[in-house]
Amino acid sequence: LSQGFLPPRPPPPCVDVERAMAGRWCPAARLLLVLPVAHAVVADRLRTWMEDLVIPMPAGKGGDLPMGLGRMNLTGGECWGLKVGALETEDNSSGPMLGLVANVTGIEIGCSVEAVMDDGTMFVNITLASSSLQAAILVEPHSSEVAPSMPLPLGRMMLTHCLADIVVANISMAGTSFVASSTSMFEPDMLAGMVGGFINDPLCDAMRAAVEVQGGDMAAMGAGMLSYLLLPPPEMEALAALRPAMDWAEYPPAIVSRVLLAERFGLWVGRISDMMDRMPFGQALVSTGAASLTLRDVSISGAHAEEQASMDFVGAGQHIGVTAHMRAIAFSAALDLNVMAPGQPALSERFVVTLGLDSFSLGLRAHVDKHRLGELGLDQAMQFPRCAVDCAGSMTNPAHDALALDRIAVDLRPLFELGANGTVEMQIVRLVNTVVAALYAGYLPALNALTNSGLDMARNLVNDRLWAAFDALPACREAESEIGVGGGLVTTF
């Protein structure tokens, strides 16, 4: 190192469009900032980000070198300039037996490696060019004693095929170890060919260990954790009302609502879709110090969806339930991913997720004072919703249990598609779509069960936020104008 053996990595060329538009130019790269280059950066943001990304070496990791040359333990280093020419994927599944074939070509990367061996140090500069890797993975189903009829894709994992073709374009070594010092007797081209041949088999061996050993251990752990989520969610404990409660089968507005939902639900779907097209979004779904995922847009689509959609409304006792049948409807959400890791290039990507449901069910436990609700005018309840909420006050102990969601459930249908712009992005989402399609084909009942268990676990959070919204409503007071029962129902729907 003191002799300058490891030269500093040159900075990536400044071809960032946003910096260029802001007038902050890299002096050495002014001529690169022309329209064709800017267009390429926008179209392939992920490709540019991967090339500029600096990947630190995992210090403390190590492995045995081939031909009994000893063990090498990493102490530092980094890689840069990652390029991938193409990522091709193929679904080789058969029922619940998942099979995935992947072929990555055009791999390029440069690395500086610092390591120690049993007899000294070793420093390596290596550049890979036009390399490729083929792999095929097979995952067997796992059936648990808890839910034997719903297997999970968490059984034995096997790497059934691996072919690595690592091409070393340049390599140089230095250090005090025998391996490092003995490389000086070889010509650079001969050394590059030797090292490339040494890497292929150990790389496949490492992948096989990662898939079959570490991957198998993680699958077994996941199967033990997820098996119990395959069971139906437990029902909420029944509560006794402290005062006479409204029977929703006898409440006239509920009866009218049931008829309107049955006959006009398709119309409401169309109106809701129009409203969502105009609704501003920008909610951060996930946010950490290095990355964020933001919901930007939600839309509803489907051929003749308005005619085929329907909804069942059930009001009986102190329970209100709705089930929407939506086989013809697809939901799409635009998500913005922003990665802002310290010391790394920024990445901004937009993905579109399309999901299909067969049905969606919602159940509400509603213990409402029968006499207070009978005295409440519909106009007053619509203008001041707190008046309706107050009708549930002190009906149960605890009070917030009077109004609470007791069921959230969906019935998935095999429609999932992830979309993105950019060459590398499209290849990655094709991989995701291939895997999800195989999961839908082989494990749809288990996916439904896991999804509904997750929704049930989120139910308490939804109820907490529901009551926080109720408590924030303006206080109840007399209606300021009369809308009329008919007008009130039309406005509500």
C-alpha cells in the first residue's frame, strides 16, 4: 500500500441529470452532459445507479482457496462499476414443486480486496468482464401438522444446476503471503485465466451451500413460524350490551342501504374510481434513514367492471357485514422508491403494482343505543357524525369495544403484476412476476390464509385509528339544514 499498489478508485463520471439541470457540473465531464446521455440516464436509472454504487467488502468473512492454498479472511475492500447485460428467468415449476431457472450474462465489476492468510497479507485488484452465471433452484413443499392440507413453499431447497463462466479481464496481487508473492512469476494474461478458472467451481459450491444449507435452515425456521398463521383467525369475544341495542336487521336506513348496494354497487365502483383518479396521494408506506417507499397513485380498472361487481350487505343483531365481489376489477398502485444511503448515489424509481381480488369482506361490531339512535335525525347524523358515534357511548365495557372491526378478509385471485421502466428494472420485475405466478399456481390457499392472518393482526391497529378519528370529530349539535331522508341517502352513496 505504501508503494501505491492499490490506486484510488476513479470517481464515476458526472452524468446526473438533476445536478446538470441545477447547474452543478463536473469539470471533467462537461461534454458528457448532452441530451442523448441525459435520456439514457432517465431510461436506465437503475443501471446507472448500479455502476456508481460502492459495495463494501464484508470484513470478517472468509473461505478456503482451491488446491489447498490456505484460508483467506477478508479485512476490507470494496467493489464498484457493477454492470449486468441481461437477466433471463424461466418458471420450471410443477404444481407445488417450485422451480426457477435464472441466467445472468454480461456481468462486469471491479474490486479491491484486502485480506489476511495464515502466512501473511494479500491485496488484490481484480476486474471481471463479460462473465455469466446460470442457476436452477428447486423448492419442495412443506406440510405442517398444524395445517396439513395447506403446504408452504418452505421445504427442502436444492440447487439442481450451476454453471459459472467468470472472465477475469485484469488482476494484480501483492502482499506478504506465499500466494501473493508467488503470482509475480506469471504473466498478467496467464494469471487472469488461472484465477478465472479457480473461481468458477468455488462460486457454485458457495451458492449450493447458501441455497441448500443456509436457505434450508431459514426455510425450516419460516415454516415453523408461519404454520400457525394458516389457521383461521380467532373470533372476537362476544360482548353484552349494557343497554338495549339496535338490531340492524330492523333499522330502516340499513334495509335501504342493503337494497342500494345490491342493485347499484357497480355504479358506485365507477364513481369511486373517478374520485380516486382525482385524489392526491403521497403517503410514505415505509421510511428509514436510507430508503423510503411512497404511495403516489391508486386506480381501479377492469373490463365491464361496473356491470360485474356486486356487494352483499348483512345487518343482523349488533353486527354489520359487507362482502364485495370483484372478480372483474383490478387495483393498481404506483409506488415511488427512493434510496438515499450516506456516501452512495441516490436512486429514484417508480413501480406499479396490479393486484386482483375475488372478494373483500368487512365486519363491524356495532352496539348502538336503540333509543338514542331512534331519536337521532338522519340529517343531524350526516352533518355531525359525532352524534351517531355518541349513540355507542357507554354501551360496552370497555367503551371502545362498542364499535370495532371484527373481520377483515380477502379472497385473492391469481392476478399480480409488477411493472417498471428501464432495461434492468424490467428484467428484475419479470423475475418477481415469474416467482409470484408460480406461488399463485401452487400455493393459492396458503397465500390466502397468510394474507387474512396478517389482516387480522392489523385489525386492532385499524380499530385504534378508527377511534382516534371518532374522538377528533366535532361535538354533536343540532342540524343546520334539512336534507331529507332520500337526499341524505343519495348524498351518502
